[in-house]
Amino acid sequence: MRRFTSAAIEQAASLLRDGGVLAYPTEAVFGLGCDPHDRTAFERLFALKGRPYSQGVLLIAADFLQAAPYIDLTKVSAKALEQVLASWPGPNTWIFPRSAHVPEWVAGTHSGIALRITAHAPAAALCSAFGGALVSTSANPHGEPPARDLPTLERYFGARLDGVLDAELGGLDRPTVIRDALSGAIIRA
């Protein structure tokens, strides 16, 4: 597994553009990411996790311009969008009606798409360097606790993982809250 420092973020983004699967720090845990439009990379990521494809994943972005193409904005009221935008960037994941731009494999069996504009500097910098939103799912085999350090990543995935962005986690003690963007209802506390 290749290690990238924050100073080498362009190389980490290049690995993603070339179809790699990368672990990177998020607000609370390490996430696994890839290009959401690269089905082969996505299938490798799910094979690493041993996770059913039906579950889908969320996407993280550095800014609203990276997230907006995935949202069917015709189905989102101005008030709902205002509430979401007031919480971003930040540790808040929202489920939106998905646009036709969302690859089916990303959403799984869900009709919506979960999105977060992260305020965690390393993850946001990775999205910026990549030039778009990235898959974000916890770095762990399905059913195991998410990795919060590099030794755990190594134990879980070893050389099967293409790389890791070696930077600090964001300091939260648990993954972000997930809410429905239309109703505001909490899906995961």
C-alpha cells in the first residue's frame, strides 16, 4: 500500500483518476474512496469491504459545485436546500433525490444519494485535487469497526489497498449524522 502525505495529495488524486482505491481520513474514521464513475474501481472497493452492492455509498465533495450534479434540484425546495447549505461544509450528510448523473452502482437499491461537503481539510483537499466528488465509505471489512489508524488499515487490507492518505482524522468520535434533505428527518444519528 502506497502512503501519501498531504504534500503529495496530487499523486493521491492521480491514483484515484487511474482507477485506484484509496483510504483517506474523514471527520471520524478512515474512509475508502474511488472515482464514483469508475465501475471497476467501485467493484474493487466493494470487494475489499465484502459489502453487498445493494447498500450503496455516500459521496463527499469539497464544495457545492462538486455535489450539485448528483442532486435532482427540481425535487428540492429552496427552504430545504437553504437548510442543507447552512450546515455545509461540515460533518453533516444529507440524502437527496438523485439525478441521472449518479451511477446506479453508487446508489445501490436506494432512490436517493447521500452527500457531504466536508470541512475536514485533508478530505476536502483530496476532492479538490481529484476535481470532483469521491466515494466515501468507512474503511473496514463489512461488519468490523471502521479503521481509525494506519495499523488497523494495514491489518484489514494490507497490499490489497492501493494507497492511503496519511493525515489526521477530524476528531469526531463517531461517523457523521445522516439526514433526509427533504424532511430533515435523522436517518443515522
